[in-house]
Amino acid sequence: MVLLFWTSCAVIAYVYAGYPALLMVWARLRPRPIADAQSSAAPGVSIVLAERNEGPRLATRLDNLLQLSYPSGRRQIIVVSDGSSHDTLDVLRRYEGLIEAVAVEAGGKASALNAGVSRATHEILVFADARQAFARDAVIELTSPFRDPQVGAVTGELLLDGESPGRRIAVSDRRRPDGELRDRACSDCRRATDRRRSLDSTMADGVGLYWRYEKGIRRLESSVGSTLGATGAIYAMRRSLWMPLPADTILDDVLAPMRAVLAGYRTVFNEKARAFDRVAGADAEARRKVRTLAGNYQILRLEPRLLMPWRNPVWLQYVSHKIGRLVVPYALLTLMASSMALADRSIVFAAALGAQCVFYLLAGYGAWLDLCGTTASSRIAPLSVMWPSMRPPDRRGAINV
């Protein structure tokens, strides 16, 4: 049991602290810079955007892509509608002549990407989502590393906006007969909004901190060889390296770049290629985590070569980062079980058990606060039908590029 305790501690410590430290030393001693073969001509790019029922924000996103600082003659924008409703198709029709719209039956993002790539005519594929926005020079920066013939894919940097400003709720016409009820309801609405805003801000800080940690690891991995995937919101790869994705692919932004790595090319990180997004809510973040874990298990089934050190040039990084993250939940369980069994033997084991209990209680308390905030917000929903001015604030916000 003692061996199980210390093994679990070692696994968790290595994955989250030891591996980043190893990368830092590696990057200092054996860096692998990107070769800069001078070229005056901008490579042709085919921007592929797969969407489903994104009508309300699709026009803004297309305007953003059309305004990029990239030669229009060297740029192709392909939007694949994955079984979208008529509202989305109406938006696409307004951009006829500026983009290429491809309508397919609903089959998932992977199938939509395959359809979009089949229409691509340029040598570089750029993948984007409907929710985010690109900086004006994003495609220029995203394509610049391809001057190195060993670079097969490039991932950009996704910047998250940690602020969640809500609109002030108008409280007017207090002289009406039902003004007292309305004032009370508005007060409840403001309290619920303030509570949600505080929770959103705390969650945004946590997500932002973790995201910066992840980007730091990605930057180090790139400097010693290759990153282990890309950011789905902004990445590019050579069309010659693209392999059609299985229809049920969960993480296209990991599978496609890792196939380029298995083919002997590098996947690198360029933080100057920027996309912008808002921090997702707690529920959305939880779903994203579950999706990521499921996707990493699926990739092992789709590409077992990744587990073979003689086939995978970044085997050590892959095992340390991707496989390590899959092992950590089990290490946490065994750490808790062994701590409980050993707590009466030593102050060290008792302190470890106490620290874990505090950690999980705080996590549960945070989840409870988020649930209470959601419930409080839902209680004022019926009032928004009576008074439109009391609708809960729109938390989507604007993205400042």
C-alpha cells in the first residue's frame, strides 16, 4: 500500500510538474528552431469552416474572414453546412460569390471537414470554427512556418477573454401599480446576475490559468519538435498530408496533426497567429473535458502507431502528456484509497488524506455555488416574459479583435 501511495504521487507529479520541467531543460539544451527559407509569394490557402445552425453569428464570422489581411486571389473560403436549417442557408446565400458554400446532410464535423477539404484548391488548409474570430494577420502568421519544408501543420494561439460583463438591467416606470412587485423582482434579478457574474469571473480566472499552462507546454513541445495536436479554432496543415477523417472522429484537431507527425513532419505552435473566444460556462467546460478524454481514447484506437516508439517520433512527449493525462484520474483514486488505508500509520499519510479531502470539498463547494447561481437565474425567467427589460444578460458578449 505504501508503494501504491508513492507511485500515485509520482505519476501525478510527473504529469503536471515533472514533464513541463523536463521540456524546459530540453528546450534550453536541444532547441529545434523553425527554418526560415525566404519566399516572397504567399502560399494559397483554403479556409474550411464546418458549421451547423450557426446563423445568428455566421455573418459576423464570415465578415471577419473576408477582412483578413491576406491576398484575396490566394484565398478560398469554404463553408460546409452540416445539415443546417434554412436560416443558416439564407445567410450563406447572401455571401454568394465571396465564399463557396457546401451543403451536406447532417453527419458530424469530421464528415463536414472531409467535404470541405475535397473542394479545396490551394496547398495549405486552414481550419476555423464559427464561434471565434481571427486577428487580421492570423492567416499570414499561420502560414509563415510552412517556409520550413519539415513543417506539416501549424497551430495558432486561442486567446480567452476572462471578462463576462453583463448589461445593466433597466428599471424604469416605477410608478406603475405593480411597481413594488417589479422593484422586488428587479432586485432579485440583480442579485442573481451579480452572483453569476462573480462565479463566471472566478471560473474564467481558473480556466484562463489552466489554458495558459497548457499553452506553455505546447510552446515547449513545439520548440523541441512537435506539439501533440492543435487548437481546433485555428490551425493549418499541408493539403498533401490530409487523410480523410473517420465519420465518428471526436478530435479532428489532434488526429489530423498527429498523422502529419507520424508521416515525419512537425506540428508547430505559432503564438502570433491569434484567434479570440469567450470563456465557456461551467457546463460547457465540463462537456469539453469529457469530449477531450473520450477523443484521446478514440485516437489510440484509430492510430495505435502512436504507442510504438519506433513509429512515433514524439513518443516520449505523447506518453508523458496524452497518456499521462488519461492515467491521472486512476492515480488520484488510488492515492485517495491508499491515503485512507495508511492515515493511522504516519502524519505524512494523514496530512495527504486531509489535503485531498479539503481539495475535493472546495471543488464540490464551487460546483454547488455554480448550481445555486444557475437556479437563481432560472427563477427570474418567467418575469422576462412580463417585462422584456428584465431578461437575463446576454453573456456571449462582443469579441474585441
